[in-house]
Amino acid sequence: MIRNINFVSKFKKANIFSTLLFSLSIFFMIFKGLNYGIDFKGGTLIELRTDVSVNASSIRELLSSMNLGDINVKKFGKDGDYLIKVEQKKENNNNLISEIKKKLSDNLSAEVDFRRVENVGPKVSAELLESSIIAISLALAAMLFYIWVRFEWQFSIGSIIALFHDVIITLGIFSVLSLEINLSIIAAVLTIVGYSMNDTVVIYDRIRENLLKFTKISISDVANLSINETLSRTLITSITTLLALLSIYILGGEILRGFSFAMILGVIIGTYSSIFVASPILKFFKVSYKTLEKEEEKIAP
Amino acid sequence: MLNFTKINILLIYLIFFFISIFSALNFQNKNNAIIDKKVNLGLDLQGGSYLLLEIDSSSLIEEKIQSKVIPIKKLLKENNLEYSNFKIENNKLKFSINNPEKFELLFFSKKDNFVNPYIDNYRSFELDFRKLDNSNIEVLFSKYGLLTINNSALKQSIEIVRRRIDDVGTKEPTILQRGEKRILVELPGLKDPGRIKTLLGKTAQLNFRLVSDNSEFGVDDLISENGEKLKISKRIVMSGENLIDAQPSVQNQQNEPTVSFTLDRLGAQKFGRATTDNVGKRLAIVLDGQIISAPNINEPITSGNGMISGNFTFQEATDLALLLRSGALPTPLNIVEERTVGPDLGEDSIKAGIISLIVGFILVIFFMFLKYKIFGLIANIALIANLLMLVGILTILEATLTLPGIAGIILTVGMAVDANVLIFERIKEELKTEKSIIHAFDTGYSKAKITVLDANITTLIAAIILFAFGSGPVKGFAITLGIGIITTLFTAYFLARHLTSIIVLRKKTQEVKI
């Protein structure tokens, strides 16, 4: 069945909403900042398990007596599991981890097991940040190029604005909630870029097709018709993807939690943006069948 | 789009079976494997240690520039060039000279130039020359000169790191060069890399030097193992290069762990001469600038065998012997990145990953069946085929599966049905205006084709960029996501389409509901 929801009438409200969210996200990213993990900030991360439950504050006290600088200790999943983060020190101490282990095993009345240790030096973290930024920029540029080749420039701009919208708002939410940004979040953001694009392309494809089919009706009506025609696909794919992601989020363990959360946000925002961000931009540019006519032969399926 | 020739059908199923059969290889018994291929588990799943080491060549460059002082002075003298104010500053040689033009000519001669050799590979001289003003000049390493020094230090370091790690005996270590200054070490299954880190943290430059108050070579003030302040001659009697073997041993009388060593012929000669000439004096054994011990020379040692004692525990003696056997690192190594995952955490991650995969899979399959009934079933068969092919390709490539890689597979499950959803929805639309069912399916498939391709190529682009720029576990995600897209396209467009055609063509006259 084809639903007939008047999306276009809601474009204005949606655009105000999006602009607001977008600006808020930028505001938070500038003034609150992002909570970079050790991948990008450098430092040491230790996931440890104790056989009997100990107080996180006693671990914190023991570590602060070692003069390590900024320390963060928190519970991590199950009882007896903790995550320790130690700030990056200027001088390189190859023995830091064994020193921490000795301190904890000697002073805690519990068996201490280091389940995971990550240590990233300042040079490497700076490089990881740089290559992540390059990767995201390159992904955006590649998408832009692909759409430009496949469609017209108006579509290209529309889709890229939708992508920026998704990436910025996802990162904004991470900033508000102080969630950690690490390498796997970058992977999630890149996948969001791919997914959101995927969604936008499906609607754009239909808009292009309908523009050529119904040359008499306005872009608003064509957009509305196309969104409605593809709506059930948009929803079904979002649902199946979200089902898979929810399964990782709930059952996939602590390490994948941040990643799957970012993806869930991205899928929701991406689905929204293909309808309420990418499509209004075509209206803004007054795209019509004439826009397509010149290149009709090249792009017709 | 619904007509398949027999050859087409045969080809589709052959490709499917050929690829997916490989996924079975992962379940075969390790000992009698038919084809020894399987998906490797990343360090985050099987447990182990990842170390990124960086060579610190600053001291080496200082040493190298120092070694240029004598040849350059010699060159100046031989050609009657007067120089003054000769000094070393920031790894540069600076001096004033009366005829810089003549020096420049000599300095950059390609023939038999021992002072400043020409490096053919880079088409550059080892050293560079800069005129500061009319008479003052400075000499420093050229860009490629530095690169050559770094390269050879890195190659040598890799060799020595390999020897040390092999000597400790971990299973299947990976040791690779990364860029111009780094060495990547992967040690699967290793729970605590503490010992390896200690072993790699030492350059292990061993020197034998006399304890002496006045030496024409100058002295270093060092503190002995007992806290005694000693003056040690800078002259090196013999260095670790002359060692051919070193083993931990226990001295009988005191039951004290020691390290016995064997010298090569040249070393034995040097050592013999030094110990003969200096009976009664003390000989300091210096490792990386620290005294291990400084025993008395009681009698000449000419056999080429010796022993180092120094209040060792047995472990320390074993490690020292290992370090001496493997040779000295040309530069210190810094650990710039370390990631270690314990085997039990890896196991937990696999379990959690597999459970969420199964649950996600069941949810998606259930949803698709509810939504599309018989065609949902086809989409689900395509999904299962998709997974089999995905694992099959991972097996053929012997790819490394990481935890994010498992997430990539689950995500593929969620997104894979998209291709079929796009097609089915399109067919639904066509069915509304089209009277012939077969025709509706046919146009549905052909019209959805472009969209399906467009949509998947965008995700593929993201995956490729992730693969190129991502590191470690993230690469694993990019691999499964990327391959997942390709298998998705195959299963949706060939396998599912063929299954659909069977149903549609059989029910020709009846109403087909989708």
C-alpha cells in the first residue's frame, strides 16, 4: 500500500528542528568538547577483574598515591570489573603497567587480573586522530563525488548536507552524554555516513525517476510522492538494521556498546535526514525535470 | 529478468557452493586438515599482545656525525685547507675555512669519496653542506643520509627483536616493519608482555672497560652494583659484538646464578691481551652504561671463555644471556603503542559476539517472514547463503576476524535484506498497475537494480576508506562490511531472483501475494 503522508508540509518545522539540533551540537562540541579516549588523547587503559568485589574508590586511592596524574576508575559491566584510565605522561615509562599491577595486587585483598591493557603514546594518538579525520573527510568527499557523477550537483549538495547533519548531530549527542570517542566510534561514524547515504540515494533515485515521469507537477509534490513510495522500504530496512544493532548493543558486551550506540543513533538520524533534510534541499534549489533533461540520456536507467 | 538459461543457473549455484563450502573448513579438525585455511582470530578475540616499537636514532646520529670529524679534518689537511673553530653543534659540524669553494668541490666529488659517499639508490650524498657566510660553513646529514641511517638501524633492530622474541619462545609471533621508524610486534596468546617488554627495552650494549683513574681516553664516573663510585676508562677493551654464545649457569661454590660466555677468535685475542697486561686491576662489565660488576683480574683469560657474575637471580641471568646472545640493538626502542587482551576476555568477546549474531539473525529472519511470507522466506534463504559466502570468502582470504569484524557481520545481516526489500517493494508497486504478474516481477527487478547498486556502492566506499585508513580491529570491521556488501549483491540479485522466478513462474495464473 502507498501511504499518503504530507511530508512537505512538515519540512519547515523539521528544518527548524534540524537547524536547532545541529547548532546545539556544534555549540556543545565547541564548549563542552568531545570526550576523547586514549586512542586519540594518549594514555593507558586497564580493564581489570577482581575475584571478590572491591570498592572503586580504594583502587582510585591506591593509584593516586602513585602520582600518575589524572586517573579515572569506574565499574565496567559485571561486579568486580573495573576500567582504569591513566592520563598521558610526558616521559615514556615502559614499566608503568607492571608497577600498577604490583601496587594493586600487593594492597588489595583480592586477586587482580588484568584482562585488557591499552597504552597509546602521544605521537601515535596524534597520528590516529589525524588519520581518522582524513578518513572521515575522504569518505565525505568520495560520497560527494559519487553522487555528483550519478546525479546532478543539487543532489550532491543535498546529500552532503544531510551527511554533515548526521555526523555532527551524532557527535553532538556524544558530547552531551560525555561518551567516549575512540577508534571504533570513528568506524561507526563512517558506517553511518555509508548508511545515511544509502537511504538518501534510494529517495533521490525515486525523485529523479518521478521528475521525468510527471513533468507537470512541482518538485514539492514529486518529493512527497517519492518519499511516500519509498517509505515502507525506508522503514523496513531501518527496522532490520536496528534489530541487528540492538542485539549487539544489549548482548555484544561492553567493548561494542559505544560502537553500537553510535550506530543506532546514526541509523535513526540518517533515516530522518534522508526525508527531512536531503529532500527539502532539492526544493530549495528548485530542481525540476528541466534540471535533468540535459543529462537525461546519460543518467536514465 | 526472470528468465534464466540453464548455464546461468548452473553458474549461480556453482559459485555459491564453491565459495560457501570454504566456510566449513573452519570446523575441521586441526590435525587432519584437508585444506589448511581458516579465518584467523584477531588478538582481541584470541588474546595476545600488540606492540608498536619506535627506534630512537638521536644517539646514533650523534655518534655518526662524530665519526665524520676525523675524516673531514683529514680531508682538509691533505688539501692544505686551513680551518678553525671546529665544533659540533646540534648534530652539525661547524667550522671556518679559507677556501669554501675548493672544499665544496672536494666534498661533493662522486669518485672515491669516503668522507661523503654518494648513495646511488637515492641519488644523493650522505652529507650536506651549507655556507653560513664567506668563511663559515656547516656540514650535516642530508635527508637521504638520515634515511639511510634510520633504515639500516631499523632493519638491524627488526632482526634483533626477532631473535629475542624467538628465544623467549612465544607461538607464531608477527614482526613487521611499519613506516620508516617503527616495528610492529604481534604476540598471539601472550597474557603478560612484561618480560618481552623488558627484553626489548634494553639495547644490551655490553662493554668491558678497565677501572682506572687516569686514562688518555677519558673516564666515566659510574656507580657499581654495590653502590661504589668507580672511575671507568672510556676505552673499550672488548664489546658484546665479539660474543658468540652466552648461557646462564650456576657457579658451584656459592650456588650463584651467572652468565658464561664464549668469545670469537678476535674477541679471545683482545680479551687475552687485556687481561694479561692488567692482572691485578679491575675490569668493569658495563651494560647500557651501567656497571653489572667490576671483578678483579686474577689471572690472564686466554681461553675465550668467561663468566659474568652480578648478584643475579636465575631469571635475570637467563635474560642477560638471552640479550647477549641476540646482540645489541643499534638504537634504543620505545614502546609507542601497546594493546594486550587476556585470553578469557577474548573468549567472553567471542561468546557475546556469537550470541548477538544469532539473536540479531533470528530477529531479522522473523521480521522478514512476517512481512513478506513466502518471499520473506526467499530473502531469508538469501541471507543464510549470504552469511555462508561471507564466511567462505573470509576463509579463502584467511582474513583476520576481530570483535568489530563480528559487528560488521551482524550489521551485514541487518542491511543485507535491504536489497531484497527494495526489490520486493518495487514489485509491489508494479503489481498495482501491471496486469501480468510475471511482467510486474520483471520490471520490478530491472527498475530496482540501479537503486540497489547505488545504495550499496555508497556503503562500499565507506568500507574501502575504513580499510585504507583504519588500524587493527577497525580494519577487521571494514573487511567484513565490504565483503558483506558484495555477497549481498550476489545473493539478492542472482540467488534470490532465481528462487523468486521459480515461484512466480509456477504460480503463473494464480494470484501472487507479496
